[in-house]
Amino acid sequence: MKLLTVQSNRLRRWYRPGLLCIGDAAHAMSPVAGVGINYAIQDAVEAANRLAGPLRKGEVKTAHLAGVQRKRAWQVRAMQFVQVQALKGALSLGAPRAQRSRLAPLVLRAMEGMPLLRALAPRLVGLGFRRVRVR
């Protein structure tokens, strides 16, 4: 059996002339909620939407690549924050009260009492914070 190292990180800049990093190459997601593949696919769709025309014309500029990161980065940061809070909540269940994350249990309690919040969690896992559609 091999214990894998889990990381959650992201590049400051996903692009340079002639190169665009997406998915795990741009941002490694924690396994919490299993969203890594969803975010990689959303990155690819955003890249296709923004780059298809410029690629056809042979006129891809660094600004086109930067646009992909600009559109996707806030969602990645937000989901990584959610993942960290969920992990803190899960790890703190057996910890003394003073060491527990205050935010994670609050979110879990709110989800229990509010059906709308409970319905939001699967949507965030499946579609992210903003739905990305193929144009």
C-alpha cells in the first residue's frame, strides 16, 4: 500500500506565450468532494470558447490566455477555500472545542436547517460556482 501526498495549490500565472496550463497543471485540487476533474473540464471548455477563433486565425495573443485564467481563477480559489473548510470540519470532529474550525461546523449546521443550502452543495460539486457552457 502507498500513501499518497495530497496537495491543494495553484500557479500564480497559468500562461505564458505559447502555453496555457489548465486542470491539475494550473491548480491541484484536494480530493474533498471529488471536484478536480469537473474543474479541469470547465477549464478546457473555457479555453476552447476563448481560443477557438484566435487559433483558427493563427492569432492567439497572451491576452487570450490570460482571459482563461481571469475567468476561472476565482472559482478555483473559492472551491479550494470550501475544500479546506470542509476538511477542517471533518478533522475537527474529534478535536477539543478550542481547536475546532469555527466556520466549517457553522456551514454544516446551516445546511442541515436550510433545504436551499443543502441543495446548493451538489450543484457546486457538479457545476462549480458559475456554469461554463460550450459556445
